[in-house]
Amino acid sequence: MPHSRPADPRPALPELHRQFVDHFGEMGSRWGINRTVGQIYALLFLSQRPLNAEEISETLSFSRSNVSMGLKELQAWRLVQLRHLAGDRREYFETPGEVWDIFRVLAEERRRREIEPTLSMLRNALLQEPATEEERHAQERMREMHDLIDRLVRWFDDVQRLSPDTAMRLMGMGAAVTRVLDLTGRLTGGGRGRKDADGE
């Protein structure tokens, strides 16, 4: 007699939710976080209300200790917020309401942890006096990298000052911005048009 598959002990989670939560778990390691943290974040992101650690633990079948560590990591990234509900001593957690706010916070944290140390190292390297032609070449390559990263950081600072609606409209312009820049280059003589660049 074939063995029946044991029932899933987790509270019922809609299939669409399950797909999203499982995907974030798989993607977590590619973003520098573990599977547990990715799934906790995905569950909170989709939830219509704040959840406490016990609810998260039961829904995802994670141990309370794993949930506690995962929530601490998400708080360190500022991707979840702590809430207290009237008449309830437990701690509840939720993600920021606006998707733009989530993106902005994540980008800020990645910048602080990854980009700023690189910029600092490049600035120090550029202050040194090259002793050989090989070092001068290496320093020039580092200067190119520094200038590009620095420009991107400054651009992102400008974008962060925009309202979410304005930022979304700006990102939606895409090819229109490219055409404006191309036209500006032709009018000011600062660049050739596409046909000229192709030799036509």
C-alpha cells in the first residue's frame, strides 16, 4: 500500500504567496542573505497586517531562534519595522508601505556596506604617487572606476530627493531621455548624431 504524503504542518498559504516566498528564499543567497531571511522578508512584504515572530515561525515552519535572527538581520538592513499593538505585549513586524521606500533603503544600505568602502580605497590609491609606468597605468584605470562610481552615487543622491511619483515617471521616460540628450549634443556640438557616428 503506497504511503501517503504527510500533510504540510504550516498554516495554509495561498499558492501565489507560496511561489513568491519560495522564490525569495532561492534568490536570497545571490543577494548576500540566507534563504530564511529572504523568505521571512517575502512573507512580511505580502502580509496585509504586521506579523509577530510566532506567526512567522508557524507559517514558514522555521524555528523561533531562526526567525529571531532573521528579523534582527532585516532590522539591521532597515527593511522591516517594529510595531507594538495596543493590548498586546508581543512585537510585530512589517515592511515599509511604499515599494519605492524599500528600494531606497536597500540601495542606501548596499551603498554604505559595499560602494563607500570601494570609493574610499580608490581615493586613497589616487592620492599615492606612482613610482613606475605600470603603477601610473593602474592608477589611471582606478581613476576611471572612481569617477564612474562617484558619478553614479551623485546621480542616485539626486534621484532620492525626488518624490516616488516623479522618480517612477523619470524611470519610465527611458528612450525619451536618450533622444533629448542626443538632440542636445547635436545642438551644442558636444557630440555627433548617430548617423554621423556611424559614418553615414
